[in-house]
Amino acid sequence: MMKVMLIDDDVPMLEYAAHLLGALDMELQLVASASGSAQALEAFHATLPDLVIIDIGLPGMDGFELAEAFRITKPEVRLLFLTCYEDFQYSKRAFQLEADDYLIKDELSLEQLKGSLLKAMSRFRSREELLEHYAFRQTVERNKEVLLQSLLKQMLSPGTDAADTLSLSERLGISWKLPYFRQGFIHVDAASLIERYSYEDVRLIHFAANNIAMELSAEHKAITPILTPESGIYLIWNVSEPDASYQPLIEFMESVRAKVDHYLKVKAKGFYSEETVRLQHFDTVYKKLNECRDDRFYESNPDAEAVAAVGPRAAFRPMTERGWEKERRMLSLALEEGNAAWIDMAMNPWIQHVAVERLLPRLVKDICNDLVRQMVFESNGVAESRFFVLLEQAVHVDEAARLTKRELRNLWRQHTLTPVPAQGKDVRLQAIDRYLEEHVDRMITSVDMADHLHLNASYFSRYFKKLAGVNFTDYVNQFKMNMAIAMLSRQNETVENVAYALGFSDRAYFSKVFKKYSGKSPSEYKNQMNACGETAE
């Protein structure tokens, strides 16, 4: 059974193509449909179809760009392109992508689609026979990551026989014929990753970034990427002489970074050692490179040099005279007063201080770790275990700070904010409410939510109005005002704190929105609550 995916931003066309597939008596299974590029990428990674029928004229990433992204993940996928009109350049691009056919929507018929599908199925099965059974290949590919890590481990073992190592590399399809080696690694910025994805997606995003590196290494066979738990994407470059130019390695890292940014929307940074050694001394450079991974921890602009050489060792202060009780007390106040502003008031000056002092990066990470664990204890909350792993691997103070502040805010929300009751709500609205709760300190727009749900923004606005009976902006404002009412009901709560906690940078605008949805200004509501409390006494 061949798995098929349909992609077209024209929903009636999607339904028509699905109808034609259903009418054909062929060994095909429709596993996914998508009307937008972001939704299509996610669905493709989730289902890994064998054949994709895709519209060229998609908004955002067009059909050709999506097809290139699919080929990175699954090179053997078959492609049928749909378009509204015939164009030589389109035909040429489709041919370059080894598409099985290029179909005009207005001329699409059952017989025409059947002929194209038979061609695609024949080519897919031929490739299957050449590369063995698909399920077996998937198992081999999954194991290849482990085998490559075993190869790296063998290279790092003292006394390892060079001939055995080269023999193992040959069995993995790696041909190291040149006498010298250089090393580097690509670090995926954890803060930018977590700002866009969840902690559960970390492993998947690292795997996808490594797939990009593997795809690019096919064009530069001397560079071998290996995904490792501790060093990100480790790079081994086989060179002919010690004074060979570093430019090919730099350009390779830049290409990986650009594609990771374009396809995954996360930042990455490349590091490399300027030492060139023979295989028997490989472990010495590996050790030095990993010891130096924090050497640019206080670089003034972390994005200025996206690919950088490391060494000689940077100078850091092993300890500082001042303690951190002031910062700890501010974090306690964030919980005691329900005021998230205390988190930034504690963390921002502290980060600036350690950057000026150039405190040992390991010590900075240890203190960030301790501050989060303190809030876990005081809030009776639960911290994400992957946070501690990512914090330990951070290569810049800004990355460590953004990760830490985000986790502190998550714990603050667990302790402070009262979620809007979802009982009786449509399950789709409950999912939207969960997203709003997780991002309560941001002003979420319909575009943000559409992007999160992988929907076209215009379609989402119409869809939401029909589902909820109000437009998305009104829904979000009412959601936040329900939270604001719950927070203002607490004794000693301030309007400024509530506005800040709910993502309003301007108190006047917050007051205007509050009055629109509650009928009173925040101050009037607060005074009324205080008066009721005094009467009750």
C-alpha cells in the first residue's frame, strides 16, 4: 500500500483530488491533506508519505520549496505537481526535482491522474527493489545515527587501530582517503528552539537539523556530520594537508545554518578548531574543542559571527565576592506578590553583572539551575527536565538567560494564574485556551494562532468566528479580562502588575480594554472589591 499526501490551498481542489483517489481501484492510502506550507511540513514529518500531490502556487513556501524540504527528510518520495496553467519554467523545475508528472488543474481527469499515479508507483517500487524493503531501510537509517556515534566513540578511544576505524567508516558509507582531519560542531540555539517549539520537540528538531547537514554533506563528501547528545551536530572534515583552506568548512556551516533558519525557524551557530591532525591524534582536538565551547559565552553580539574558530582559551573569573541573595529574594517576591515583573528585575541586572565580571560560564549555569530549583520548591511547581539539559549545553549568556527566564515564568504561571474554566467548551476552543494560557504574557494575534495551528490566516479568522461567535481579538481580550478580574480580586494586587502579567505594556490601554469588557475601569473594580471586603468585616 502506497501512502499519499495531498497539498493545495484551494480546499475544493483538495476535496476533488481526494475524491478522484477514492474512485481509483489502486493500492493507495490517503494519509494526510494540508492547505498551508507549515501544516504540510508537520504532516509530512508525521506521516512520511511515499507520494505527494502538491500545488505549486502555495503562499509562503511554494510547492517546489516544500518538495525540496520533503526530499531532505525522505529522498525517495515521489512527486506529482499541480498548477493552474502550463509554464516552461515550472516544467523545467519539476523535471529538476525528478517529479513524476506535472498536471494542469483544469484538465485533471480520473484517467489522467491514474496514468500519473501508475508511473509514480512504478518508479517507487523500482527504487524499493534497488534499496531493499522500505521498512528495513527505515530501521537501518534509525540505527545509522547510533552507528555513527559508535564510530566517533571509537575514534576517541586511546590506542584504537586506525585501520579498524577506517574499515568501520567504509561500512557506513564514509570514505576517508585523505591523511588529515579537522573538527567542528553546529550548536542549535535552545532559546530560539523553545520559543517556537515545545520541549517534547527538541529531539525532533535536532534530528531535522542533522538531516539538513547530512543532505548538504552529500555535496561535500569530505565532511561527515554526526548527531551527538552533548555536542550537537559534530563535524569531521577529511583534508589532504595541514594548511588547507578553512573556507569549505565555513561555507558548509553557513549553508546548514541558513537552511535550519529557513526550514525550522531556529538559530544555529558553528564552531571549529584550527588544529589539523592525523587520525591517531583525533581525540586531543575533540577534547580541546569541547573544553572551548563556552569561550564565546560573553561575545557582545551572539549573532555577529555565526561561524567562529575557538581557542586559545578565554579568561573567566572562577568566583565573585558578591552573593545572590538579592536575586533570590526578588524571585520569592514574584510568587508572594503574584508579580512576574520581579523575575526580570532579578534576572536582567544579574545577567549584565556576570557579563561584566566575565564569571565562569559553568558557574553561571549552576546559579541559573539553582534559581529555577528554588522557584520549583517555593511554587510547588514542576520544571521541565529538558530545561536543565539545554541550559548545561548553552554556548552564550543570552541563550542561558532566555532559557532561564522562560522557565521561571512558566513556574510563576503554574503558581499564580487562574485558568479560565473550560468545562462545556468545544474541544477546539479548549486547545486555543491552552495556547493562550501558555503565552498569557504575550499579545496573541490571529496570525500567531493560525501559524500555531498551521492554518491559513484568512481561513482561520473565518473559521474561528463561526466556531466561537466572536472575532479572535474579542475572544482573546475577554479571555485575558477574565484572568484580570481573578487577579484583581486578590488583596494588595496592583493594576500595573496585572497589566504586565497579561502582556499589556501600557496601563492606559489595559484599562481601556478592561472597561470595554467588564463595564468598569480596573481601579473602579478594585475599589468595589475593597468596599465589599470592608462591608463584610
